[in-house]
Amino acid sequence: MPYYTILFYIFAIAIIASAVIVVTAKNIIYSAVSLFITLFFIAGLYVLLNADFIAITQIMVYIGGILVLLIFGIMLTSKITEVELTTSNLSAVPAIIFTVGITTIIIFVILTTKWNTKPPAVMTETISQIGKLMLTTYLLPFEIASIVLLVALIGSAMYSRKIK
């Protein structure tokens, strides 16, 4: 068995295990740490697919940005020393039914699809090509998107402040 296949199965098992912990953990901090592990191993799958730009973007945006912001939000908005944050699993039965249904559909699609086993042509210098396009052709939309995100961050910080 090639080592790519072994790595894929290791990553897949780690993703499934940590995703189950994200959903079932009673402590929200444990869920956030498990989400970190899930997103990190998903980036590993992107590396195995030779999607280097998407893997780096996964790490920088989701792990470096969104997950850290989520953890800071948990730590700063709740009185973590006084109250233990927990989640309840009140809707476990509908969630199990939905999960079994989606899993059945995914298995059906996997079994009935004709898979192309020929490896794709690897595109070299993906990051440099995307970087050149981002800093030449798409510079203005890129900067507008960054300003919109900054305004949204400032607005959410102002909205969450206590009014005295």
C-alpha cells in the first residue's frame, strides 16, 4: 500500500474522531480544540491532493483567524472562571437520524460513481500564479474585501460592548 494511502487513512480517522469530539463534547473549550485538530488534518488532506494553496489558506484563515477568534470570543465574553460553559444534546435523536441519512447518501454516491484513477496533472507554482493575479488584476477587489472585513470586525466589537 502506498504511503499516500496510509496517510489518507490516518488523516481521515483523525478527522472523524476529532469531529465527533467537536459535536459531543460538553465543554465548549474542548470542542474548540477538537475543531482545531479537525481543520488541521483537513489541511493535511489538501496537501495530499497537491492543493498547496488551499492547504495554506485553510491553516491561515480557518485555524489562524476564525478559530483563534472563536476561542478569544469564548474567553472574553463569558465569565469562564465563574461559570462552566456546557452544551446540551437535547436534539440527539433528530441529529442521529439526519446523520444516518446523509451518511447513506454519501455511501451510495461513493459506490455508484465511476472514479477516474488516473492521477491529475500537477500544476506547478500555483501559489506564485495566484499571488501575481491577486496583486495585479484583482488588487482592488482584494483590498475592498479586506476593508469590508475590517469594518465588520470593528462593528461587531462595538456591538458587543456594554453600553454604560
